[in-house]
Amino acid sequence: SSDLIALRAFHCFERTLQKAPPTPGADLTVLRQALDSLFETTSLLPDAGLSDVVGALGQNLRSTTDVEEGAAVLNRMVELCNFNLGRLFVVWDRILTTITEVCGTTDDRQELRGLAASALCRILAQALRKGALALAEQPEAAQDELLRHLEVLLRSPHDDTRARICEGLLSILQASGQELHPTAWGTMIHLVSTAARVELERVGIGLYLPSDLQLLASSSNGQAQRSGSMDVTGEGALPPMPPGFSGAVSSAAPDGKDASSSAALPTVFQLLELLVHDFMEYVPLESVPRLTASIGAFARFTGLGVNSSLTAVGFLWNVADALARYHCAGSETSDKTSEASASRFEELWVHIFMQLRALASDTRPEVRNCAVKSLSTALLSHGRKVGTACYQRCLSDILMKVVAEIQSAARKARASQGAPGSKGEGIIVHHSRDTPEKQWDETVVLALEGVRRVLSHFSEEAGVVAFAPLAYTMLLQIQDTIRTLSSETGGSALRALVDLMRIPASSQTFKVEGTLTSDPGLPLQEGAETTSVWLLGWSVLWGMVGVCLARDVPESLVETFASTLNALRSSHRNCFTSAQHLVLLQLSMVLVSAPSFYLPTSSPLQVESDKDAGSNGHAASSSWLKEASTACAAATAEASGTSP
């Protein structure tokens, strides 16, 4: 066509001017200015003429194999769009078709693919500036339409194309993030999560946890109303792809490359960092699950190093903080918040905490310890804002499960003693943390302390009926940990037990029926209609008498028993019954006579049997302990005003 011939002539003319040496004359300067003004005057062309010029540029770009010529055509295309932003949608489909076809070409045009992707992002950066789409009938819908097509290129099979698009998204957010409308923000979060999913799946990391899918399903309807391309997993209806372009991306890293070989992964991580630090107030509520799923996947990914995983855990904390700051405040002041909205809001909190729960069992000690601390701290900071029901759910379904999972992993580590510990990347590990057992013990200590603090906080918000089942579950975990007789974890569990018993709600009695279900590990007293966490804690201590009689207790754990129980006696002596004094006395006598204590040559304390017991002294001792236990329970019941 005539336009194509003219554009090629102009390009040859431009290359001649670029190669010409500078001269004092004004002739070449005038020619350069005339050539530059040629594209400025396209704003005077009718729509049909403008479309023809874009079509000629596209035809020229498709036919050339010269990178320099292709770069010049792309630059002119960007200039043309900048001079015609007011009617960009007249030529938008042609521009998308041209650039998408170039980005889908073979490796012999690799450099041109990257230049084409960058050119598209440069056009978008100018179009999304403040006031650029002021003449559009619906600016919000216009922004969404401009951004949506990037999803096709984010699924390109070519690494360079995806990397350039991610870099373009980063530039757009840095320059014009505050100018995006709510609908465009939903699209932007979807694009970032799509980029994260594509890149992470190529290195074998799934974006979503099993618990994510149900929550994302509930949010897909709201997003689908704004954009027909969005569904639960991001695999729904997409913008149409030109013939010959494949959006399929391999789910594994290419042969010969390691897991961190993706050029786009660091850029996607920068996108998440920018969103979390600067734009959380703009992120729509229904987009939060996609954002947190992307962050959680990066935290689980080992290819960027442990520091990146720790940073991603911090991002989850930032999201929780922003959710409380920007969305909780609004819901508290509204009297018309529906029950469905409240339930939806609760699910968002649970979703964030579920990401931290998954990380709390990570094989890397630094990451899981950070996740355990972040989980307990987030609950302490925002527990009152999420509501009592959600708070209780987070404790029972997440925090208590975290303790159980960590203890299970710790038991497996003890069973495989002798295996080398995880030393991280470039981190020097102290000898006290140089085996998996020692590393998991540290995590157990952090988890027990965190749960104890959160339970204390929860007891201030909820009644004893809501607090008691959680405390009972915690007592079972504490009892199992103490009975390992480990100096570190046993001592921490003992301190957690005493601190739990000191909570004011622990002294309040409650009806057993309908509140607790007896567990064989810590059975409830038969026939008792009421009990308290305080009494259940004493049952744990009484059970330790028999454990310590039968096994050797490390000296350091004996000292922890002595200091902790003495502190309990000092602070709550007035609450002790005679039976509880007896339990404390029995436990103390068993401990101080143990061979590992201060008298290493002494014989362990034995309960004196009846003279006629003969050789059955052990059976008599066990019978005496059982009778003493019954007497303790009866005395306790009498002191509390109930019948034994």
C-alpha cells in the first residue's frame, strides 16, 4: 500500500539523517523536525486514516527481520499512540494484534519480541496517566480494557516476553498506580497473581493451597461482574489470542535450568512488594485472596533464597494490618453490614492465617519460626477486630493445629536422630541448633509460648465456655510435651502450663456437659458436673508424679520444675486446696530425690508399701497413688462447693 511504501521511505530517510555527520547548516535540522512533526500531525487525520497508518506500521513490523528497523517502527507506533490518546481505542485492536503476533514469533526474533512487549507497556503507561482518558465515556471501563490483554502475554511461552511485561507492570504501578480506578485495580491484582502463578508453576510451586479454592470461588462472582476473563484459578475466559499464538506455559523449568532461572520471578516479587507497601488501601477486598495466595507461594518458594521467604512472611503481616486498617474500620462504622459480608470478611482473615499455618511447618527453621511468630502476633494485634467467633475459629482451626503439626514434626525429628540439620543458605548455625531435632524444638517452644499468649488475650474477649475447650486442647498438647522430659521443650511447656493456670478465666468453673469432650489423655473426673481449667491443670501436674517416678528427669528440667512451681505457689497460694498442696509436695519429693538432681548417689524416692505387701510393693504403691488421687479430687470438689 502507499502508506507502507511511505513509511519505509521515511525510515530510510531517518536512518540516513542519523548517520549524517553534524553540520553547521540548517537544512538537516529542518528535515529532522519535519520528519518528527509527521507523526504529530496524525492527530489531524480522520479515524480511517489513522487506522491505515497503524496498519502500515504493523505490516512493516511483521515483515522486517532487522532489529534496528523493528525498534524504529515500534518507537513510531508509541509516538503515534501518545499523540492520539484521546482516540486510542480507534486503533487499539490493531496495535494489540500486531504486538501479540510479534511476541509470539520464534527465537530468531527474540530481541524484537522483548522490544514489542516493552512498547506495549510504554503505551499503557502513557494512557493510564492522570487525565489521559478524560475524554473516554467510561474512564474506569477504559482502564480495565487496556490492562486486560496483558494476561495473554503473561502466559506467553517465551521468557523474555513475560519478563518485559512484568517490568512494564512495575513501571505502570510506580508511575500511575494511584490513578487506577477500582475496577482496574482488580484487574491489576489479577495480572500480578497470574504472573506469579505462571512463573511459580514453571518451577514446581503451586500458587494455591487446598484451602484457598473455596474462598476464591466465593470471590469469583464479584470479579466476573467486572471482568469476563476472571475465575477462581485465573484460567477462565481470556482475551482472544491471534492465530498461531500459544498461551500454553510449561509447568516445569526448562531442561538444564535450576528452579530460580525464571527471569520474571524477581520482578513479580518486586510487584508484590510495591503493592503491599504502597497500594494496599486501593486493593479491592475481593482481590485480597489472590494477593495473599501469591505472597504465600513466594514464601514457600526456595529459589530466591531464605531472605525472600522471610520478607514474604512479613508481607502477609502487612496484608493483615492493612485489612484491619482500611477495611475493618469501614465495617465497624456501618450499621447495614449484612451477615454475608461479615462472613466474607471472616473468610479473608482465615485465608491470611491459613497461609501462615502452612509456613509454620516449613522445612526451613528460619521461615517456620518467623511464620509462628507472625501468626501469634497478628492474632494478638487484630483478634479484637475480627470478632469473637472468628477469633475462636482461628484458634481452634489454625493455631491449635499448628502446635499439633509442629509437635508431630518434632517427634519425627527425634526418631531420626543423627541426620544433619538444615543450616540455611550461607548461615552459620550454632551447635545448639545443628540437628533437625534441636531446630524443631526451638519451633515448639515458640509455638507453645505464642498459643499461651493468644489464649490469654482471647480469654479477655470471650466467656469461659468459649475459652475452656481451647484451653483443654492446649493442656493436652502441653502434657504430651512435658512428658517427653526434654530440657528445652518440656521446660517451655511447664512454663506455659503455669501461665495458663494463672489466667483469671482459668479459675472460673463451667459445666462439663456440652462444653468439653473427655480425652483419654486427660480424662475428666467421672460424675463431676463442673470443673475449671485450674483443676485440669492440676490433673496434668498430678499425672507428672507417676511419669517422674518411672523415668530419669534431666537436671535442667528439675530446676525448671522447682522455679516454675515455686512461682505458682508464691502468686496463687491462697487458691491452693489441701489436695493441691499434696500434689505439689509429692511432685517436689519425687524430683529432689531423683539421681540426676543434687544428690546423684541417692536412691529414688519410693512410696512406702504396707508391711504385708511383701514382694508386691510396687502394686501397693500404685494403689496408694490412686487413692491419693481420689482424695485430692474429693477435697477439691468439697472446697469448690460441689459433691465429689
